[in-house]
Amino acid sequence: MVSVVLHGSFLVYPEVKINKRKGMVISMTVISTTAITDWFSSSLADFGAKLQMVFVEEDRYQQMIRGFLNTLQITAGALGVGIIIGIVVAAIRSSYDKNKESLKLRGGVGYHILRILNLICRFYLTVIRGTPVVVQLMIAYLIIFASSKNGVPVAIFAFGVNSGAYVAEIFRGGIMSIDGGQFEAGRSLGFNYLQTMWHIIIPQMFKAVLPTLCNEFIALLKETSVAGYVGVVDLTKAGNIIAGRTFNYFIPLFTVALVYLALVVILSWLVGRLERRLRRSER
Amino acid sequence: MNGNVLIEVNGLKKHYNKGTVKALDGVNCVVHKGEVLVIIGPSGSGKSTLLRSLNLLEIPTGGSILFDGVDITDPKTNINLHRQKMGMVFQHFNLFPHMTVLRNMTIAPVKLLHKPVAEAEKKAMELLTRVGLADRANAYPSQLSGGQKQRVAIVRALCMEPEVMLFDEPTSALDPEMVGEVLDVMKELAREGMTMVVVTHEMGFAREVADRVIFMSDGVIIEEGSPKEIFESPKEERTKNFLKCVL
């Protein structure tokens, strides 16, 4: 759109439309520029005052920072818990799928132990993936850790256990995608199953699943926004509290949204860098 | 003679689908220390299954395998310790793609035999020099040609100082011009007195290097003898037919 300044105080927006019956139509919208600048300067001052009210008065920015730190803490903690659970569950599940035949032939208790572990893992996956994370969070806070006063560790536990189920299936897919020859090479050198997993399979698996894993972490970061349900003041809850106190919804909620967006962009960038680094061996 | 036996296979069976498919159907054979035993036969004859059973990559459904006098098919045997003494070379190399050549070779001695890293690397460099790949020590497998990969795979197995080397069609996945360089390494290994069991389609290699040749078909050993006996005067009809096709 082209804007033309007329007499120094008017803006003209010529607009060209193609109309089937009338052919080309040029319409002009004329707006007083003084009106715009007036509106702009007054709303700017207004906005400044609102910012002052939302963040500075009663040191409300501190609440926002506390919420931000809690969100980071819960996400990072749940990430760690999720990865550990994910590796263990994926190792058990893929080990059962790959080795059940040969273990059955070998005899001994190994097969039965693995079969029971596999059943437990499948039960865990079904329950966790089959129920909403908010419900799991409330069960963790109000029933399992009913005596706990501090919501953050409970949230880390609940989100970690939840994320673990998804991470486990991502890892299992990654492990199953590694060529069976890699297992055989590891085993033929004398590594036992776990050593082969740790030194040979998991490093390759990790590289293969990194983009999917990044997706899961982004989802996790945003899922923690329901932590407010159990009284944890996370970023979303902080924004909500401020909005409720100041009756201004626009600024706190968009601030919260922007912070999440910034975190996700930074996380994606970091994972992208890691991916490039890990790809070195593929030159 | 008995003190000379390294591996003894007795009545080895590998049945699938409740016995309807018999990959191995009662195989008896021995591998003596220092000999090169070559297993030949048509595809599906069970020769790879037999080789892979020797270090229990395939779990047999019957029979026993004595390695150094220990029954490794017994569930109570720690197979991992025995596998350390049995080097294996695969058709598709199976190098670890996320590690450099040097790390591929040193990871097992360092983690399993608890060798100091410097010592393991020195040994690995000696072996790489012998196969003419010292300058590729810090390369990743994807940067090597097929022949180079297989030579690395051989010396990776040698880093564990095994008592026997098992080769599972080591040249089948190679471009024709690279077969020679791998066979040369294997020949040198044989000359040094390494015990080797080789499954291969390279009849020239079998004839030249083998001390003994086994011909397998349909999961059983049809005939065994010196390369001269097998290749020049085979007794069994099936051996004759097979050799007519491949020679």
C-alpha cells in the first residue's frame, strides 16, 4: 500500500481493487495524521502507565520472575526425570522385543524377569498416555504427596513421569531403527547387553531421535503451564494473578506468551546446534 | 589330537517354527588350533547360521559347542567372556559409525580388558599400520571405502587378541576391486597362524588358504576334507553340482 502525505496533516491510502463487473476501482481513504499522532502519543503514555501498574507497582515484576524461574525449574527437572525413565523403559521394552526368542531358548530366569519388567512398562505407558496430565498432576499433589507443602518438586515428579512415557516411546523407536548389525558387533566384541546399549546403541539412537525429542521438550515446556492447578506459581499462573489484581489482561498475558515463545525459539536453536555437532561423523 | 581342538561342535541343531524349518540339523565338526577352516555351500545351506552359532549370535535349539573345553551353550556359562576370545567379522562390516576408526578399535580393549587408553591406542596403530590404514585412524567409518571398512573391522576384532577369528562372508558386500585387499589381510593372518573359520563364496581363497574345507547343504555337512579333495575329487553328488555352478 502506498501512502501519500497531503497538506502535511492528512494521510491518503490509495487502494486498488479488481472488481469483476466494474473493472479496476481505486478508492481513497483519508485519515487525519494529527489524529493518529494524538492517538499514538496518548496511548503510548497510557501504555507506559499500564506497564508501570502491571509490573512495577507492588513489585509485581518479581512475581513474574519467580514464575519464570519456577517454569524453568519444573521443565528442566521434568526433562531429566523423563529422559532417565525414558531410557530405562525403552531399554527394557526393546530388549524384550529383540531378545525374547533367544532368552527363551537359553532358559533360566532371565526371560521371566524381562517379561515381567516389560509388562510393568507397558502398564505404565498405557496409564500415563491414557490420562490427562492435569489429572496426573492433581493426583500427585493431592493424593500421593498430600503431605507436601512445596508444589515444585511434586510438579517435577508429575511432569517427569508423564514426559517419561512419551520419551520412552521416542527412544524405543530410535533403538529399533538402529541396524541389528550394531548390536551384533557390540556383542561379538564381548560387551554384555547393557554395555552394548550404553556405548554403541544409545549414542546413535540419541542422534536419530533428537528432532522428535526436541518436539517433546517444547510440548513439555508448554504443558507445565497447568502447574497452577496445584498452587505452583509458574509463569502462566504469575501472569494470571497479575491480570486478576490489575484488571489488565492484555499486558500480562501477552508477556507470558512472548516469554514462552522466546524460550521455545532458544531451545530449538540450541537443539539445532547440537544436531549439527552430532552430525560431524556423517561427513 | 584332542589337546589341539579349540572348538568342538556336537549335534548342533537350529530349528525354527517348531521344527518345520531346520537351518541346522545335527552338525558335528571341530576346529583345531591354528587351522583355517573354510565353510562353503549354496545360500540357505546353514553355513552362516553355523558360524554365528559358534559365538552364540544364534542360539542353537539343540546340541552343544565346546570352546576351550567349556560348553558355551550351557546357560550358566558367561558367554560375554568367551566372545572376547572370538573375533568376528561381518558381511556388512558393522563398524560403529559414531566413533573414529581408532575409537572403534580401542573401545572394547579399554572397557572390557581395562587396558590403559595409551596402550590400546598403540596396539591399534600397530595393527592399522600393518593393514595400511594408519593415516585413517581419525577418520569416521563413513569416510572409508568398503575395503577399508572391512580391513578396519578385521583389526578391530584383532585388538581383543582373540583365539579364533570368525568371518561371515567378509567380501560379499564389497565392490569387486576391493575384494583383493581384504583377502590379502586374511591371508596374512592365516600365515601368522591365527585360527580362522571362514564362510565365503571366494573359492580361490578357499583353495589357496584353507587347511580344511567343509561343504554344507540343507543344514548338514555333506563333505569335508582338504581343499584338494573337495575341489578336485569331490565324492558327493551335491558337492559336485555346487562346484560346477560356482567354479
